[in-house]
Amino acid sequence: MPDMITILGPTASGKTTLAVALAADIGGEIISADSRQVYRGMDIGTGKDLEDYHIDGKIIPYYLIDICDPGTRYNLFRYQQDFLKAYQTIYSHGVMPVLCGGTGLYIESVLKGYRLSSVPQNQELRERLKGLSLPELAKMLEDLKVKNGETMHNRTDVDSCQRAIRAIEIELYSLEHSALERDFPKLDSLIIGVRVDRDVRRNQITHRLKERLEHGMIEEITSLLDKGIAADDLIYYGLEYKYVTEYVIGKLTYDEMFSRLEIAIHQFAKRQMTWFRGMERRGFTIHWIDGQLPTCKKVDEIKKLMTI
């Protein structure tokens, strides 16, 4: 029996529904691996769908959702700390942790069994880089990753100057310090990937985007702005929060916003799949399950894999 079940997949693949159904069946509890669902009040744009955690009259316990305020900068180091606390809590309950999400960096960081050191801000470096363009910062980041023996797997590192500068800050720190502390528990996790045909995935993404826009996403972002969250802070979070904020503040028309956001989400899903394929090349075994199967069939497949 594994220590944990991990369910991963691209956006709009139905992984949360599957994770909840599995947890309900085996008596497990869910740890989110989503870099934006940690923020309170950012519900529709991040796809929390908290009603999905209610099944057969029960609420499936979940962790690492709604744990910090919008406008703050959550990061990988904090995620690892919070993951460990959640994992230990679930372990103390004597039930199976189910890690579920699409943020490949977060998932891989806990499955690899290492803990990152906290990387402090370097104000001098930030001042030096602040006048550079995004392409210049991206090239600098790529060069640093090569020096650190890494590959630029995740282009979300460079979708804004702020994020690129922070990524450069981390890479430079890693060159000069030991970034890893080998005190993170090695977890034996059964990894399940939800596979969805590309055309089906594209249709699901477009349908879901239309639904979110019609059912409160614009109002959600307007409310966050009205509460004093800076537009730049929301734009930093990317995807829905970037493009809808730009629409709300008048930088984009509705049609421009929809078109650019739809393309960005499709590109994001493609990057997610690239990351997961990279995980396989880096030695992880991912058992891919057809996302079009009925949920009960997918749960049965996972339960069979758990006993092998």
C-alpha cells in the first residue's frame, strides 16, 4: 500500500472530482497542489469548486485551500512547509492522503523528497533588473538554469517581469548556497494522471471559461479590487486574474480579454502536460487513466493499482 495517492492532470481534466470520489471511497483526505487556490476570495478564477468536496452527504476534508490573503506572494518553500503539516495531520488520522492538483512544480517538489531552503529577497538585484524587458529577463533566467543544471520546463516563470525577477533571484541564490536540505520524508506515492484528448480538453476549457465569466468571475475580481487589492497584484497571478483584471480596469475590451485568456489557458494546459511528461523522463511512474471514463470506473482502476 502506498503512503499517498497523487492525482495530477491538466486544467479542466476533472482531477478534483476524481480525487474527491476516491477519497470518499477509501476514507482519505485531500491535499491541494494548486498554486492559486491557496488564496482566500479567489474562488471562481482558480476553480476551487468547493461544493465538489460534498459527496453522499459527507464533506471530504481538504487542506491548503484558502490559507492566505490575496495580494501576498505564496511560494514553493511555503508550500513544502504547509504540505508537511497537512500530511502529518492526515497521517495522525490514520487515513490515506490524496494529493491533487495541476501545479507540477509543487507536486514534484514533495514527491522528490527534498526541502527547499527559504530564498531571501535581494533588493540590490531587484533594483538592477527592474529596467530590463521581459525577453531580456527570460534569457538571463534560462542561462542561470543551465548553470544550475536545470531546464526551463515551466514558462509561467516568465509571464511577467515580477515573476522572472523572482525566479532569477532564486537561481542566483542556488548558485551560491546549498538549496536542498535532505530532511524531507521520502514518500512512496502512487501517481495517477488524468489523460484527456487534446480536442476534448480544448472544448472543456472553452466551455468552462464561458461558464465562469457568466457566473461571477468578473464580479469576483471587481470585488477584490474594491477591497484594495492592487491591480498589479492580481495581474501577477496570471491567467484569469491577469486578463479579467485588465478588462475591468479598461486595458482590454471584453472580446480581447476572452480571446487572449482562452489562448493563455490552452497554452497553460499544454505546459502542464509538458511538465508531467518531463516528470516521467525524470524517473516518475505516472499511471494514466482515461479522463472520459465514468468516475466510478476511474476509482476502480486506481483501487486496483493500489493493491499491486
